Amino acid sequence: MRQGLCFQTLLACVALSFSAAQAQTAVKELAPLPDGPAGAVWYERQVLVPQAQADSLSIWDQRQLNRLMDLNQCQPSALLPLQGNLLLACAQSPRLLVINPMGQVLESWPRPREESGLVRGGDNKAPDLSGATAMVKDSRGGVYIAVTGAAQADSSAARQGKIYYLSASRTLLTSVASLLDYPSGLAISPDGKQLYVSEGLSRQVKRFDINQTRLENPAVFMRLADIHTPAANAAEAPRPGALAFNTRGHLYVALQGEGQILVTSAEGRKLAALPVPLPYVKGFSFSRSDRVLYIAAARSAEPGAAGALYEMRL
């Protein structure tokens, strides 16, 4: 009985500490994003923001937002720093681009009528990158890429999603998971042993064990309905989107449609809900520490919807 009481007290203390942190959370709008923000990525003490409607990449330099580069018929949907360069997923003519900080395209895939493009399909089939939503790098230098296989998160997207693995040499792109329900976010656990993917249609977060580059033992980590009650003023029934771990092993889950970022424990318990001024959190990134989040959010789910860049101090 005494041990149970101590454990319950510990859980209560954890909940109270997160409630206090939530109460002290400060959110500041840094800049409007009028052209369809697709995420916010911390990069060398600055924040990169791809904007699909403007077909451009903007940068927040801690003072103002500037257009860093125009992209040529890309409509960026995901962005990842990669060995001093940037890996972009393009929604228009779905493809991958590796660009340098000056905006020069170094590599691209697919290349028509060439076998020596950026990557080859591991199963001798041309991988379909339609609806790329998220990318995350592993300890080997390879990249997991989530694709929805559909334009909208509706019934037509059910079980159409996949996860691809791009080798560190960028010579092989292999399908490592399929039959996913609109995968919208990816994160690797701090120990590098597990990959987490949010499924928008199923409204859950799934977990895979990482075996070298393969994904094994899929399991449901968290069902949104089990830990969260939507607010009465939510724009729509919320679905999980972008994911990220902090250094303590807590998983942060963006909620599309409600303007919240959930914080969960390593076991999937809800620890906190961090409010965001706009309902559609398109992406977020930690700065150098767990104390600051940069968030790109939009006013609606429509492609190209305007939004804003926020700084959240925890």
C-alpha cells in the first residue's frame, strides 16, 4: 500500500510539474507565413520554413523572416538538413532534391531515362513519392521518408501510406513499411532503436523496431482517443501530425485541426497539451535546447493556406 501511494504521488508530482510548465508557456508570433507553410526546421541557429504556395524557402534569422531561395516547380512538402546541404521533398512532380545553401540543385531523383539518378528502387520498381510529409535521419546517415500516397486525408487515403528508406550513400531507396493510414510525422527515439509514425486517418501513433535499416514489430504506441478529449472549438476532429522527441524521451505530437501539441511519456501517457494560436500545426522543431520550440501553423487545412511562425518558450 505504501509503495502504491508513493507511486501515485510521483505521478501526481509529474502531472503537476507539467501543468505548471504549461501555464508558464509563452507563445510569440515571429512572422506571418502567407504562402502555405510546410514546416519549421532548426538549422544552424536559424529556422528554415518551406512554403509550398510560393514555391520557396524562407529563413528566420532571429530578427526577421527573409526569402532564402526560390524553388523551381517543387512546392516543398518536407525538408531535412543533410551533411551541410538540404534534402527537399517536392509535391509538384513528386521527387527528392538535394540542394546546397545557395539553392543550387546538387542531386535529384528521379532522372528520366537514367539509371544513375539519385536513387534506385530497392525492389526494381520506381518508388512513388506522392504526398511526402516527413523525413527523419538515423544514426547511419540514412533517411526515413513518410509518404501518404494521396492528396487528402480522407477515406481514399486509407492504407495507401508508405515509409521509404534512403541509404546514406543516396543510391538506394527502399520501401520498409506499407499499408499506413496517412502517415504525417516521423521521429526516432533518443536511443535510435525505434521509429515512430503518426497515422492521421487512424488517429494513432505507431512504433517500429529498427533493425539496421529495416522496420520490424509494428505496434500501436498511442491512440489519440485514449488520452485526449478534443476541445469544443476544434476546427475538426484532431489527427496526429508532426512528431519530435525531446532529450528526456518525451514525444511531442502536433494535432492537426485543434491547434495543440501533445506531450506524452515514453509509455504513451499524456503529460501536457501546449496550445498554438492557429488550428493546423504544419511542423515544429526544437532549438538548441528543449526550452524553445519553433512552430509553423496554418489557418486551415486547404493547400497553400496562410499561417504564421511562432516561438514557444517552455
